[in-house]
Amino acid sequence: MIENKILTEIKKLTSAIIETSSNLNEIKKNLDKIHNHFKNITEISGFDFKVEYLAAIPAEKGKALGLNYAAQCLLDYKRTEKFLKAIILAIKEKQKDNPGEIINIFYAGCGPYAPFITLVAPFFNSNEIQFCLLDINKTSLESAKKLINSLELSNYVKEFYLADAVTFKIPNPDTFHILISETLDALLFRESYVPIIFNLLPQFPKNITLIPENVCLNLNLLSNFEKSSKCTEYKIETILNVQEALLSRKHNLAIPSQLSDKKINLSTLKIDHSKSVLLDTRVHIYKDIWLNRNESSLTIPVEIELKEPSENNFIVFTYFLTPNIELRYRFE
Ligand SMILES: C[S@@+](CC[C@H](N)C(=O)[O-])C[C@H]1O[C@@H](n2cnc3c(N)ncnc32)[C@H](O)[C@@H]1O
């Protein structure tokens, strides 16, 4: 039974977001209203001009984005809508599979608004779901605590951890059912999703549900690029599949400083000025819920210039985890 007036309104707004199938305007309007409440309670808007809110925070591998940008994620409308739908669905499915059990959720990278608890918890009782929250950013974690207390949701939280998810050792990992870590950027650039998954996932039971469950970087060829009305596209190759990279990793080894090279034969592509090559980030959130191209800042494609590769037969992609997290390519 929800008695907190603001929480009642937030639940109503969230219900409309997860029930609306394609009305983006409605979703925007409701998330903006939720943002207004969160801003008033936390005194963090995501657009505050404070140097410490802008600075990225170095993790063991990669960087956590600054607090302003973490707050703004709430307003990445399609992303938030799809993640909320996925998380609520995943919890319901875990309940079906584990009748009578409390569903324990580890939320790595909660940000200042912790939307995947503050917007999700009202749909369940605290004797049905329990969360552990972690963030590397002290101000984010304090803000999430303040918001959770103010919305009277603290009975849904077991622990708050101020820690780096790339190195964190989880207490009692066997008790968890779901791991959430939206620590992504387009092309898996800079943020720590890959090392976080490499560190956390093997600690949990095998049947843990990970959200997002996978991310792939695909290389696509666009033909007739200049006459865009007849532009055709096909996938050349997957450059990086995070789940496959994780599976191919030898057990108990330290997180590598780079992943295996991916070499693409350019001569077969017959590149000329009518063709273009795109790198696409495919975010598989859960089951049939995907974040499609350009639906979110996470899925903006990046064009690669392949001018005159005449003396180069190959393009080689490498995903680096140190010194910075980034996908680089070279011609050979
Ligand atoms: C993209 S934001 C998402 C925030 C929030 N979950 C949401 O969906 O709006 C990612 C959050 O993860 C945190 N983060 C990134 N890398 C981290 C790491 N290595 N350890 C702990 N937290 C991290 C950042 O500080 C940030 O708050």
C-alpha cells in the first residue's frame, strides 16, 4: 500500500510509460514530470553548473560519466522506457520461476536518481524484491539514498555500496537473481560495462539475469549511400559481442587490457564513393526488448571513412580496456 503522495504520482506516471507502446510524446511528458520531482527532492537537475558534477570519475578500467550526465540518462526517453519494461518483466519471470522467494537485484551504477529501483519498486512489495545499490560516485550514491528515503522506499534496499564495480567482490553472490548495469555508451566507449560484466557476472549463479543481457558492435555496409532513397544496408560482421568475449575468457584470469583483434577483408567489399561503412551499437536489453538504432544516445551509429583502401587489404578492430576504454581500428 503506497501512502507517499509523490510516490503515488510517480507510480501513475511510470504505469503510463510502461503501458504506452509507442507514444513517445506521452513517455516524454511523464518522464519530464518524474524528473521534476526527482530534481526537487535531490536538488540535482542534471544541468547544474558545478565542475564536480561534470567530471568523469576514473575506475580501475574506464571512466564513470560525470554526475550531470548520469542524471540526464533518465531523460534518454526510449532507453528508460525499455529498461523499465525489461526490468519489471524480468522480475515477474523470476517470481514465476522462484515462487515465494524474494527476488534479489544487484544494481551496479545507480546514478543520482536510481530509476531502476525508484520507478520499479512501487510495482512490488518490499517482501517480494530487494535491491543492493552500488555507484563509484559518492554524490550519486548520496543522492540516490536521499531520494529513496524521501519516497519511503528504503525498506526495498539491503545495502548501498560506494565502490568500483570493476573490482568489487560481491558479498553472498549466490542470493541474487538479477544484475542491472547500464554503464554503457555508444560503441562501448569509455564507460566500464565490459570490465564490470567481466568482474561481476562470474561471481553470480549461472542463471542470473543480466540487464542489458548483451551488447554487440556490428559493422554494416551501406550501398548507394549518396542516393539515400535507394540505400541498401547489410551487415558485414560483428566486431564485438560482449557475451562471446566473456565466454571465451579463461577462468580466474585478470581482466585483459584488450580483446582479440577482429580483421575484416576490405577487398571483398569493393569500397568506392557510393558506399559507406557504419559501426552500430546493438543493445539487447532483455528477451525481445532491444534498443534500436538512434532510439537512444547509446545506439547512435558512427560512420567510418574508408577512403582509398587500395594498398590496405584489411581493417583491424581492437577493443582496448586500458589505458582507455575504446574501440580502435587500423589498416593493414
Ligand atoms: C549511464 S549512468 C546510469 C545511471 C542510472 N542507472 C540510470 O539508468 O539513469 C551510469 C552510472 O554508473 C556509474 N558507474 C559507471 N562506472 C562505474 C563503475 N566502474 N563502478 C561503479 N559505478 C559506475 C556512474 O557513476 C553512473 O552513475
